[in-house]
Amino acid sequence: MLNSLTDTLDLVNGDKIPCIGFGTWQSAEGDECYNAVISALRSGYRHIDTATAYGNEESVGKAIADFMNESGVSREDLFITTKLWNNDHGYENTHAAINLSLEKLGLDYIDLYLIHWPNPLKYRDCWQKANEHSWKAMEEAYEAGRIRSIGISNFYERHIDVLMQTAKIPPMVNQIKLCPGQTQDVLVSYCKRLRMVVEAYSPLGTGGIFSNLFMKSLAEKYNRSIAQICIRWSLQQGYLPLPKSVTPERIAENARVFDFTLDAADCTSIAKLTGLDIKPARNPDEAPF
């Protein structure tokens, strides 16, 4: 039973990952991202998710450093994720990208490093080899202690199957889009069979969930916000949600999801919602980047 933001899930390599992460996608570099991250840390989050593509690693790193200085919380109590961007696939490029992320974040190691997308436009005619070479570089950084855990994002079964043919170390996480009405059940089951933790990005449906009448009724039933309903549902589905906000009050509110439980019937109804104003998960083989 998960009881707080500091409760963890087990990764296959024995490391622990906090059960909710704070997302920073679309948080602008500078004051917006810095203030959001430090607010999250002050609210009890210990798991921060960023990416090279977000362009905000320096602000994330500054917020982490300032929070540790003011709070006395140690680096070992934090869990920081970043990701390899599409233009940087390949062995040498990946090593360089890891070094740059470490520099921007101001960290000696990264807790979790992910390949952000499996089939970038730049490598579309050779994505299998590009991933193989990137993974080899990530394995070396993992063995050197510069990365504590390695994983993937937006990978479907076909991409994972190819990667596993050459990987010495299996992926520990797959971060995919999961939210009400978008459960990707087959992929989730596949990842869990391979003992991967499944992280849910955009667990609030990038805002499209808030106008749904059924979700409004659940918010009234449980006396919670729709965002809290979404995050709690994600936890009960066995996902690791990555909610994002830049508003301090909402950041704190989104953390208060451990003192209530959704009925099983309501969880099923949330999973089956249709007609939501939410973009579907993008096919990684067709992404125009």
C-alpha cells in the first residue's frame, strides 16, 4: 500500500523509484520551471522528470541545488530523470548527450536515463541500429555509475523486441502516455511481464479531462479535484504518474492522493471513458521529429 510521495516502487535492478514523479514538460526554462520544481520539492515530491527536449534541465538543476541547500535533504533522497533526444541517437552522440545533461543539471549522476522516442525522423531508416548503439552507451554509463537506472519512453512492443535482441541490461522503465480513456492495456501488460515499471506521462490528459461530466461527478463524490481523481486512478492502475503544473497550490494539491481510494467500478469507468478532448498517444513510427 502506497501512503506518501516518498513511498517507492522496485526497479528490476534493485533500485527504488518514488511512486509519483513531478513532470516538467512545457515548463519554460527560467523562472517558470525553477519555481515549479522548487515548489514541488517543498511539497514533498522527491522524483523530478525532465528531458533534453524540454530545454529546462538547467532550471531543474538549479532548483534541486537550492532546495538541497535550504532543506538539508540529501542527493540520495532525490530521484532525477532525463532523456536522450531524437537528434542524439548513436553511441558517441549518446555519451555526449549524457555528459551535457549531467552538466546542465549540475549532478554527478542521473537516477534514470531514457531513450525518449524509438524511431526518430533523423534515424528512420536505421532506428534499430541507432537504438542499439545508444543503449550500449547507456549501459556503459550505467556500469560507470553515471546513470543509476536506464529505460525507454514511447516504445511499443516491436521496438522493445528489437532492443532486447542486443541489450545486455534490460530496460527498467517504459514511460508512455496513460490517462483516463487511454490505457494501452496490451503494451502495459507486455512491459510488466518484462518487469518494467510503467510510467504515465500526461496523466491528466493535458487538461482535456477537466470538462468531462463523469469526472466532475467523481470529483463531487470523493470531494476531490479532477486532477486528484486522475492521479489516484493512475496509482491504482499500477502506473507511476507524472503530473505537471506550474501553480504552487495545484502542485501541492496533486500530492494529496494517499488518503482516499477509488471504487473498483469507478476505476473501470474511468479507463473506458470515450469522447474526451484528449489527443491520442502518438504512433512513434509516424512522429514528425
